[in-house]
Amino acid sequence: KMESIGTLTGGIAHDFNNILGIIIGNAELALDGVPETDPARHNVQEIKTASLRAKDVVRQLLNFSRKTRIEQIPVDVNAVVMESMKLIRPSIPKHIRVKESIRKEKNIILGNSTQIQQVIINLCTNAVHAMDETGGTLEIEVCPSPEACLPGDLCPADLGGRDYIALQVRDTGSGMPADILEKIFDPYFTTKVMGKGTGMGLAVVQG
């Protein structure tokens, strides 16, 4: 099953990459023709930035389909979180309050910024869906150590003598019954209506 998913992913990612090339190319041409003083220049720049991020996601999908090792480099998680929230804020309804608890000092880890951004966006999207009708609060927090902010039952007992940070996404949505919680990381399992979920979001987060 996973081999079939990998083959399908590789084909879709290749086609999507071609479409992104057209979007990025046209965005760059538009930037050349829009003066610095024009407010539209910022919007076009955001399109280009988001498209380049999407290109990184495509690269991750291709890595997944080809089972290649993903490069890890020093990454400031604070910066990735702030950039991710800037990207998704416009899609969050006004009746959902967003709270960011991010300390000023850098939190550097060995990782991959695109993968971290995928985790953040998928978790926040799920949180927003959980509060779509009732409203509520979405909170994202970065802590310099798991012990500093995770409840005792969520903090791993043995971290192997290595240093970690904690990235936490919370929402005031309705939650899930136990029988659904057991399946949330299964590929293609979703409780959302058609058009709202693919069932791959939390599988990507777990990966």
C-alpha cells in the first residue's frame, strides 16, 4: 500500500512542480513590472514566497516517493513558526483568536524547515476546523525544553541525555472520542466532510 502511495505521490508531485514553475515565473515577471510604491507588490511577493515554499513541499513529496534521506541543518524553530503563522493567518476566520507564545531568544535545532512548517500548518488547519462553527482560541507555543511547558503525562520520561525543544499547538475545540483518537495517524482516515480533508494531514505530522 505504501509503495503504491509513493508511486502516486511521485507522479502528482512532478506535475505539480511544473505548475508551480509557471506560477513562480509569472510572479517574477509581475514583480519586474510593479513599482516599489505599489501596494500590490507586497501581494505578488507573498505569492512568490508561498510558491517557493510549496516547491519545497514538492521536494519533500519526491523524497518520500523515492525514499531518499532528507537533509537536516541548523534551523531556528521560532522563525519557522512565525513565517508559518504569517502564511496561514489570512485563512483563519475572525471568530477564532490566535495566540502565539514564542520567546525572543532563538531555538535552534537540527532539522528541516519545510517539514517543520508542514507540521505546523497541518496541526493549525485541524485546530481551525475543530473550531469552525463555535469559534475559540488557537495557541502555538515554542519552549526551550519539554519539561518547561508540557504536562507531565505528555513529557517523555527519558530524553536520552540530549537537548530538545517543545512545539505545542492547542485549541479550544470539541476534542475527539477515544475510538477516533486511535485512528488519527492512519493515512486517509478523516472525519471531515468531502472537500475539507484528505486524511493525510496528521499522517504527515507523525512522519
